[in-house]
Amino acid sequence: MAEDGVALLMSLALLAALLALAELAHRRFGWSSLLTRRLVHAATGLYVVFFPLLFEHAVSVYLLASIFVVVNGLALARGWLRGVHPADRVTAGTVAFPLALLAILPFTWEPQRFFILRTSFLVLALADPLAAAVGERAGRSQVRVGRGTKNVAGSATFFLTAWLLTLLGIGVFGPSAALDADSPGRWTLVALLVAAIATGAEALGGRGWDNLFIVLAVAAVLLILQLQPEWLAVMALGCAIGVGFGVFAWRVEYLTLSGAIAGGLFAATLIGIGRWGWAVPGFTFFFLSSALSKLAPQAKGSYAEASLRESRRDAGQVYANGGVAWLLVVAYALVPDSGIYWAFVGSLAAAAADTWATEVGPLFRQDARMILTGRRVPAGTSGAVTAVGTAAGVAGAAVVWLAAWWTAPDPLRTTGPVVTAAAVVVGGVFGSLVDSLLGATVEGVYRDPDSGGLVDARGLRETGAEPARGWRVVDNEVVNAACTLVGAAVAAGVLGLLT
């Protein structure tokens, strides 16, 4: 530990000196903050690549990363260090960088996995700033992705650089036995897969969060392939299908561009890691719910005024409805357990129950009632329920369970259809009811200036308008994420009680 203490003090001094030099170059010599930030980014990332040579124990790395999360967070909040925190372009990149290190350390700090940590930060250190520089120089073909903009030149540069750097990382740092990758052709395919997933992650990581997403993407693919090297071909197929799925969902206007990228990555994960037993329930939820969201507003007539939500879902809504399921797929790859699978199905069932209840309920001219008070309100009001909507929610959860039971591998069906159906449907309906409960209490809803009704419109929130009810920080995405988390937890709990 004495050697680690020296390395820790040395690292603190070097990284502090790097920040000081960036500040000096910005203030004294007029270097742009964009340039100094990218230089600090690259230098810090390359320094992390050598951590396995500097530190023996992970605890010192945890401490170092935690210190810089706090320091960079304070500097960002208080406007310090303009060399890396430009006033005209506020991002969380300096905080996301050490957070990425904290996120992957538990899985990569052992000799056979050091190459995963080193390759992840090699890609982050060089591919990300190079792609940004090329994209800005190209200037043309800018497209809106979520709250940021990307262009083809920048994304192509990132993909090519990430591919080459992954090849370099595996070849230099990775023992061939770790990936069972003695063939250069296999190395090339692994690197292509990593580059494709990381490019999608980079496109979605606005406001500096790509520093976290890139590292997680590279580390996750390499870690899974180390644990399950025979999955490479299926993961490559999943990636190809994910691209096709994203393009299709965008062209038929089920998803925005950011939603299509996120949905494509999710689809690639479902197929590449979970196979069809995981993908079919996910696709069942997505296509049926998207079709309802597309068709229902046309049938609602005046009831459509109760909500200003877009039928095209963006990346935030993909995360909200599928983020819990996404994490559970990855968790199953690391710790195979049938309970994780049915929790996954329960999360999708909750998302389906909520969507079906929301879209189908207002089609029937029933009185909607607030879930807590029983007060009559217009159909579609956040926090309101109807008998038809609740029945539709039960049907949505049941359809997701049926898709799962039909396609699940035999080892995941040992508990029988009655038990799994009960767990999934109860979890789905309970999650949907929690969604309504949160919608009636803490979700921020706003008064529509045109209709005068209460809506959960994101556009009004982003104007800085104060909510007429609830908390501004709790939007529909937060509520949906809570719904799916509860659905997963209740499904797992019911399954545990009944088996």
C-alpha cells in the first residue's frame, strides 16, 4: 500500500498540474477553452491507460477518481477552471470522466481484465476528441440527435478510430487467452463490434455524458466477450439487426433519430446477449405500444387535448421504458439466473400496462378518476385511471408475458406458466398503478396555454415554466422509469414467494 500511496500523491499532483497548465494556456496565451479541454481530456485518458502499472490495489484508484468527481463537480457548479469549463458551453464531461472509471473498476481491476479498462480509456482519450475536431471542421450535414448535433464525418471518424484503437488495445494489452482470440480475423470482428456500439453510445451522450457512455459501451462488449467468447457471431448479428431496427423505427416515425439510435442499441443487446427469448418480448412491447401511440390520438378527438406528448419516442423515453430491462439483460449475461429474466419481463409488462392504459382508456368516454381522491377529471389527466384503461393495462402485461413464455428457453420456464404469468401480470399492473400514483402526486404537470388543461408536456418544462402541480424535476420519463423498476421488483418478489 505504500507504493500505492506514492502513486496516488503523484497522480494528484500531475493531474492538478495538467489542469493548472490548461488554465494558464487559456488565460495567459489565449488558447481556446475547447482546445485546452480536449488536450486535458486526451492526456488524462492516456494516463488512466497506465493505471494498472502504477497501482496495485483498486482502492487507491477509487479514491483518486472520487476526488476528481467532487473537485470537477464543484468547479463546474461554481464556474471555476474556465480552461476546461467554458462559460458558453457547459457540459458534465469532466465529471462523467472519473465516474466512468468508478463504474467499470469493479469489473476490470484484475490482471486478466486490465486490457478492458485500458482499451476503454484509450478509445475515450483519442477517438472522442478527434471525432469532435473532424466534425467541427467538416461543418456540413449537421443532424439533430437529442439535444445535440452530430454529422456523418465526425461519427465516421469516431467509428474508424475506435476500431483501430480497439485492435491496438487488444493486441498490446490483451492476452489472447482472455478473449480466446488467436485469430486476427476474430480480433478484427471484435474491434468492429466494439466500434459500432461505442459510436452509437457517443452519438447519444450529449452534454459531456458521452465520456461515460463510451467507456461503458467498450467495457461491456469486451467483458461479455471475455466471459462468453462463443457469443461473438450472435452479437455481431444482433448489432446488424439493431441497425436495421433503428432505421425502420425511424423511417416509420415510431422513434426520433436519438430514439432510433437508443432503440437500435437496445435491440442489439437483446439479440446479441439474450437471443430471441429476450428479444421477442421486447419487440412485442415496442411495436404494439408504438402502434397504439400512433393510432390512438386519431381516435381520441377532443380527448387528445389532455396530453401534448409526441407519439415519436426519443432516446429519453427509450431509456425510461426500457432502461431497467436493458440493465437486466446485461446483468443476466454476468450472473445467469431465471429470476433476472422474469424481472426483465415484468419491467416490460409494466411499461406495456402503462402505455396501453394511457392510450386505450381515453378512447372510451368514461369518467376518469384521480387515483388518490376519486375526483372526476378529463380522460388522459396525469394520475387518473379508468376501468377500461386498467383492463387494457392487464391485457398489455399479459401479452408481454405470453410473448416471453412462447419464446423463453426451457431452463427459464421451470417454474411453470401459472406462476410466471402471475408474477409478470401482477408486476406489470402494480408498476402501472405506481405510475398513476406518481403522476397524481409528484410528477410536474403544466397548464396548457391553449386548452387550459394540465399536461405533462416537456416543451413547457424546458421553457422554465413552473408546474401547476408536482415537482419540476420529476417528468414523465422519471415516472416511467420508476414504473418499470417497480414492475421488475414486484415480478421478482412474486416469483420468489410462489416458488
